[in-house]
Amino acid sequence: MTIENGQRHESDTDDTAGEARTGAADAGHAANDAASDTATPSGFADPDAAAGADAERIARLEAENADVKDRLLRLAADMENLRRRTEREIKDARVYGVTGFAREMLSVADNLRRAIEAVPAEAKAHGDDGLNALIDGVEVTERSLISALEKHGVKRLDPEGQRFDPNFHQAMFEIPNPEVPHNTVVQVVQAGYAIGDRVLRPAMVGVSKGGPKQTAGDAKPVEGAAEAG
């Protein structure tokens, strides 16, 4: 009875061991299948197809990079243009900001000059102290006004003896004079004014006619011409 129980026990053990070996073998096959599936992803079993997909992705990234670079260059160019334009506008505002006020003050300067010229030379020479003091006061006021305008970039154009320049002068009449180079300013009817390289008011002048052709050394250069550059 004991022997039979022992044989039955050994038989059960052998059956259990066999089942364990079978389970281990099945587990090994499953692991091998999983490894095979991992090594060859779905859709990329062909190496050429995988390489083509990588090349396509690289080409797309390079195109995107080129587009971003182009946008950055355009943005940098726009910012540089904006900077230059802003600097130019600030400079113009600084130079020409008083243009309207200066143009209004020209009539004041003209009236002061007319007041001075209205007094005859004889009256100036033989006038009493009160008249002379009045004339001196008007002349000082005129000089102060011209000086104040010059501090803000406004210059008076008094071009007698200079070459006629239509950018700065307005010819009112011609004076025949064969001894003076042609187109020389020989008389100033009304002084002109300029601010920076712009003319507030051209000088009204009379020019010579009939003289020799004017050369660079025949007359003084036009005041403000260097600034007008």
C-alpha cells in the first residue's frame, strides 16, 4: 500500500514538471514573437521605406527652417528701415519744427527794415537825439530778431554780388551791364530767408544782363548752397 502511494506521488510530480516545461516553452515562444514584433514596426518592415520617410521628414524641416530664416531677415530689414526713417523724422522735426513760426516772423523783420529805410539819410545825419535813439532802437531790435532766428537755423539771404540761383533767388528784373558777369545779383529788393536746406522765402533780386559768361570765380557762392548740397 505504501509503495503504491509512493509510485502515485512520483507520477503526479512528473506530470507537474512536464506541465511546467510546456508552460516555459510557450512563454519563450511568446517572448520571441514579441521581440520580433518590436524589432520590425508596423509599416516599416522595408528599410527603404523607413529611409524614405526620414528623408521626407528632413526635407520638411529644412523647408520650415528656410521659411523662418527668411521671415527673420525680412523683419530685421523692416526694423532697420523703421529706425532710419524715425531718425530722419526726428532730425527734420528738430530742424524744421519752427518753420511755421519763423515764416510768421518774416513780416516783423520786413517791417523793422522798412522803418529803418523810411528815415532819410539827411534826417539821420541832422536829426535830434530823440530821432537817433529811435532809429538805433529799431536797428537793435532788428538785429536781435535776426540773431534769434539764426539760433533756430533760420538764415537771412542777402545775395548781392552772388551768382543767381533760382533755388534761393527770384529775379524781378534785369539790369544791362556788360562789365558784370551775366546772371550776377546786382540788387536785392527784398532779403530772403532759408531754414536748413529749405527756402522760407526766396530773395527778390535784380540780375545783370549782357556781361561775359559767368565762371566759378566771378561771383561769390550762394549763401546756404553748401547746406542745400
